[in-house]
Amino acid sequence: MKKVLIFTTAMGHQSLAQAGKQAFEQAGWQTKIYFSNFRPELRLYNFLAGVLPFVWRWWFTISQKPLMLKFFRPYLGLRKKAALEKAIKNFQPDLVISTYFIYNFALARFKKKFGFKFFNLLADPRTIHPSTICSQADLNLVYDQQAAWFLKNFGLPEKKIKIIGWLTKKDFYQASYQKKNSAEFVILFCGGSWGRLHLLKILPLFLNLPLKTRLILVAGKSRLLYFGYQLFKIAVEKKTKIEVYRFLNDLERFFCQSDLIVGKAGPNLLFESVAAGRPFLAISHIPGQEDGNLAIIEEKKLGWVAESREKLKKILIKIFQDPSFYRSVLKRIKKERRKNQKAAKKLVNLASLAVE
């Protein structure tokens, strides 16, 4: 039996790893996920991107300079090195997949020593930081042609680049059936800890909408957001039907109840909405890193981008007053859904060819 070891960490990287695990297990591979929480790096990232976004945009830009990449490479190459080597020795994989760039520096060294094939699965679809590209990997797996062009312009040989679409857990594709209550318009808020203050600020715009609505508010791991949602529910539940939840492991069951997904424009939430056949309304994004996600939404008409209260108000009015405005994106979403649904099979086929 072929064996694949998938290295991942928190946030969207873990979602990609879980989707990959599902694909390989369905194909009969022995599959294992190696998870490690890079606390110093992720805490700094959370603080800068979530609290000081203007600083994060500056850092995202300056850290792409070749001198900066060269400076940090020795440090990144030592991160988790001993633990990774132990995991590889114990599992003895035929294939290793990395969903987080810091792993790549150590895995590139171990590749020759242990003789495994190495795939680098890029966790951003369009705005790609050069540090996430791995020239030592057998393949760098990307979302689309624009991402492939970026890697080629960076100097990566075409034979090391493969376009597979976006890998999403099959549960979200299974959530794409019709709602039972078609008379009710359901809006799902997926905020988590990102953009929590912005979510609370724009919530009042979703009240007194012209159709019967139900709001499902998912706070994720943010206590502040959960507390704010609860206060909001107490204040307005006589006017609007509201449900509030903490972190959910089965978020897909709420997708199938919803007509519209609202949240930060992270790639996994965006493409999970696509998999479920639901329009996505982006009300915030991480500067620099997620700029390309907004472009994808508008370019492919997968929903709408409204990061200001004025624009959000206009879009909500159009959604509720003009049914054709809402329906106009559904056909494009189905097209994107069909494309991404093939990503799991493409990944497994590439893996099978690599380890023959």
C-alpha cells in the first residue's frame, strides 16, 4: 500500500491537509497528517495581520526581497527539523506533501536522504509569497494559470508546476443540495478571530431586510466575537431570527441551510462556499496576502466584495430587491465548483505517477 504523509499547521492549512487526506484515503493510500503549531510565527502573524493590517501589508511586501529570503532561510531550515525527521523515519512515506511553507526548508533536505517524493501544495491561490515556492519539491501544486505564470516568472521550471484547482473537503460538495425552507433567506456569518470588530460593526446592516431572513452567526474561537454576537441576539431577536455558535467542526451542515456566506476573503472559506454552490460576500481580507482572493471573486463572479458600509448596504439592497442580481452569480459558481471538484482526483493521479 502506498503511503503519504501530509505536513500541516493551523488555520486554512489544516483544511487543505484534511481535504488531501480524504482524497488519498478514498484512493486506497495509507495516509497520515503531521500537525505542528508554529506558535511564535503564527502569533506574530495573527497580531500583525489581524490588529495592525497596515504593518502586515508593509511586511508582506518587504519580506519578498531576495535579501530577506536569504536572511531567514537558515532559521526556517532548522524549525522542527528533528521532529520532522522522526516522523518521516517512523512512517516511511512514499510521498510527502507540505501545506505550510516553513516545513519545506527541512523537507527539501530530507527528500534525498529518505527517498520520498515531495509535493508543495501552495496555500494561497493568487497572491503568492516567493517564500512559499519550493524549487526542491518534485511538484508545486497551484490553483490556476495565473499562479502557474507567477511561479514560472520566479524561475521555477514548468515541469515542477501543476495546476489542480482548489482542494476542498468533499463534505462541502455534499452540502450543495437545495434548502428545505425556500421561503426563508438565510445568511451565514463565518468570522472567527479574523476581522471580528469589522463583523460586529456591519451586523446592524443586516437587520430590517425586506424579506424574511435568518442569521447564523459562527464566532469560531473568538470569545470577543461570541460575546458580541450574544449581545446582538438579545437586542434584536424579536425582529430577526438569529442563531449563535462557537467553533464548529461540521460547518458544512450550515452551508446547506444558507443562501449567502459572509466573511473574510480567506481562500478556504471562499472555495468552501463555491463547493456548496453558495455566493460569497467578502466584507474584509488580509492586506497583501489576500488581495488576489478579492480579484478572484470579482473576476469569476463568485459573489461580491463589500469592505465598506456604503457598498455593503447597496449590495444587500440589490440582492433583496432584484432576484436576478442574486441569480446572476449562481451559474458562474457552478462552473468553478465543477473545476475544483476535480482537484482531489488530479492530486491523487499526480501522486500515483510520481511514486510508480
